[in-house]
Amino acid sequence: MLAGVGVLALMVLFIGPEKIETALQQSNPWYLALAVIIQLAIYGLWTERWSITTSSLDISIKRRHLLPMLMVGLAINNITPSGRGGGEPVRAYLLSKYSQSPFENAFATVIADRGLDTFPFIALAIITIITAILYINLPQWMVITLVIGLIILIVVFFLALYMSINREFGDRAVRWFLNILKRISSKMHNRVEQRAINAVGGFQDSMRVMITDRKVLLYGIPISFVIWGLEIMRVYVVFLALNINAPLEIIAAVFVISTLIGMIPLLPGGLGAVDGMMILLYSYAGIPASISAAATLVERLISFWMTTILGVAVLPYFGADAVDKMTKKL
């Protein structure tokens, strides 16, 4: 996390802290409050989408219990260098514990929930690359990098989806992993082999149920598009708070590109890398660097730090074992 903060600090020093401070002092508090409200609405929609996958597997749990589990998972994703994936096992663990359901089922609902995000992201990423070429004047190497990153994302997504529903392919993938584990420790291999195969079987059964449930696709995917739209709108409102009416297509392009950067498993939640990339891309689009930096700092304060603080704050609600599980992720 310190490395990411260092990247952001260098950019702030380069732009000039006094210029950024001036932009922040002139901000409209009502628009900032609206941005926070939008973020709270996003939490609600995330919870609603997860409840669709849990109900598909007949996991009985109320939304008011899903929300704090979601917040804990988001917090862990933000503060661990795990490519935004460290919080998913913890979400599944909490869901399994408090709903008395098998962990494989609980984990399947979390993966399906995250998978629903991928459909709108791929669509937005394609539009973004076109927009970036037309309006942001990105360097050629950056455009090529984005195209390659998008192709890799699509391939990985469909491979993971196929592994989740095809028993034979899933078993082969697990055995491949177990063979690697056997070379490291034969004792550990013998202990986890049958458990892993059984767990994958239960996970795949759960995934097949959800994929064939029309409610998951008919409601989950539209909710995902709304969530992405609100995330982009939140950034737009932050710029309005700073008295800048930035083009919506530019904000959408920068947001999607920075999200791609944030998927790199090197920095906690993409911290530093995302912030720096957003400032750089806004500058490419012609927005003054001081305004870009101020907007990025405020936006990340709402989307990253507020989420992290809320997630950590509700963690003790789940007990000492949940705290211990989170600690092992750090």
C-alpha cells in the first residue's frame, strides 16, 4: 500500500498541492453529498444482485445480513494485493457460516455475482477503446496494451466459466493443480486431493443451477449495467462538484481504463496505479491536471476509502474467527 501511496504523492507534488487545494476549496458540498448517496445506492444494488444468486440456490439469508458481508469482502479486496479477489473467499465463508449452507454453494454465489459484472465491463471496455482512440489521443502502445488486456480478460472469463460448468474440464484443471502441489508436498497433496475434487463437484453443480436460472441472468445482468452506470455517474458528479462539466464519454473511458489497470495484482485495490492513471488520462483528454487530481482524490475517497473503512468497521460484528480469517489474507 505504501508503494501505491508513494506514486500518488509524487504526482500530487508534481502538479502542485496548492493548486489541488484551491480546486478542493471551491467544490460544491451538495454535489459531493450526491456522490456519496450514489455510492450508497451502489452498495444496495450490489447486495440485491448477490441476493439473486443466493436465492437461486435456496440459501436463506436476509439482505441486511448480506450487506455487511459484502462490505467486509470489498474492504479485504481493497487492502490486499490480490487483484481484487482476496475478499471473495471471506464473503463465501461468512455466507456459509451464517446461512448454514455448504461452502461450495456459498462460494458459487460469490463467483456468479462477480461474473455478472464481467458482461457490462466487456461491453464498456470495447466502447472505451474506441472512445479512447477518437477523443483521448492515447499513445499507440497504450491502445495496444488495452486491446491485449481486454482479449486476455475475455479468454480468462470464458475459460473460468467453462471450468465452472463442465465437470470433466474442471476435474482436469484440479488434477493439474494437484500434480503441482504433489511436487511441493506429497503429504499435503494426499490430504487435500479428495476434498478438492468433491468441492469442485459441488461448486460446479451450484454454478449449473444458477446459469440455468433465468432470474439470475434476466435480473442480474441489467442490475450490473445499472451499477456500472452509477459508478460512472458518481465520477461525473464529483467533477460537477469541482465546477467542471466534463464530457460523460471521457469520464466513462477513463473509469473503465483505470479499472483495467486496477486488476493488475501488484497494488492493493490498484491503489496508486489507478489514481495516477486516472489523473494522467484526464490530462490527456484536456482537463487541467489540478482539477484531475482533485477529482481523483475525492472520487477515491468515496469509492475506495469510505468502502474500506465501512468494511473494516463491520468486521467485528462477525466475531473473532472472521477477524482471524481476514488477518490471514493480509
